[in-house]
Amino acid sequence: MTDQSFTEVFGNALHGSPTVVVGLGDEPVALPVELWTRAADAVDNAVVALCTGSTLDIGCGPGRMTHALQEAGHVALGIDVVDAAVTLTRQRGASALCRDVFRRVPGEGRWETVLLADGNIGIGGDPVTLLQRVLTLLAPSGRVVVEVTGPGTGLVQSWAVLDAEGQRSRPFRWATLGLDDLEAVAARAGLAVLDVHRLADRWVAVLWDAD
């Protein structure tokens, strides 16, 4: 088995290569590519309804949420570090760029909403650092719409790898954030929890600048 970059292995996963994540729990977890590549459903649209104005979709993947945002009338941009994800988002008719959130992003300081769906609060393995960066992207009075795990779960930080047939990514940092630690993590980043919504089996919080 050869070690490859995260972007290479993830890109192959988006094109149908069965892939699991190792390191986020006791057992490997299959990447839910079918969820990401399908059309937005009623719960996705309920998440979109929590967004206001121009919205940046961080870690857009193949563009399900970015497309749903545009369909709902938002000015929306998806960003992802994986070229294949950006290509698939554009094929849906949505706008996307290959960008790392920790580098220069269009519209810094002017986005009315930043969306972190599908576990993307885990990007970089440190939700506090990620939310601090997100705060610099928001317009005054902007909001963060972030999907988290439910009650009884907190912050877990780990190293993970993507594992596919004949391929394995180099280790990368990832995190999961649950409701139990949400308020403390948000406060450390300079944000406050405005409200929390249970949408079927998903939990979505709205954060805003505490100042």
C-alpha cells in the first residue's frame, strides 16, 4: 500500500473508490460519499434556512450544500482543498474555488454567513483555531452555522488517515465537536452560541460574534 496525499485519496473517493477513515474511533468509518453527492434533502434545506445573506461553504466537497444555498437565493461560494470536489461542485452549477481556509479567501470580512456542515468543524484538528479564522471572514453581525454531534459528546482531537484499496493517505489532523463542549469552544474563539437546532438526526448550531 502506498501513502498519498489527502487530496489524492479523497478525490478518488469522490469518484467512487470505497474509502474509510481510520483514527476517529475504535473502528474504521466509511466515508459517506453517497450522502455528499446526492441532491440536498429537506434537512439540508433546513440547514440552509439558518444561513442569511452571502454564504461561504467551507469544505464544500462535491457541492450539495453550495448548490442548495444558491437554489435558495444566496450568493454562495464553496471552497475545498480537493480539486475533484471543486470540479464536481461546478458541475452542479454552483460556484467553487480550490482554497485552503487558512490561506487567502475571497471576500474576507464580508461574508454574512460561514457554513461548516457535514463535520467540517473538524478541519485542521482544532475547532478553536478554525473558528478564530472563520471570525476574520465574517462581516460585522455575521453568523457561523456549524453542524456538531449531539448531547453526550464533546471535543475529540485526533490523527486520522484515509484508507482505500491500495491507497492510504498521509496522516492528517481532524476533530469532532459535540454539544457538550460547543459553548466552551465557541467562547475560546470569541463567539457565542445564539441557538441550537435538532434537525432530524442532525444537530446544527448558530454562532455569532460575542463582542
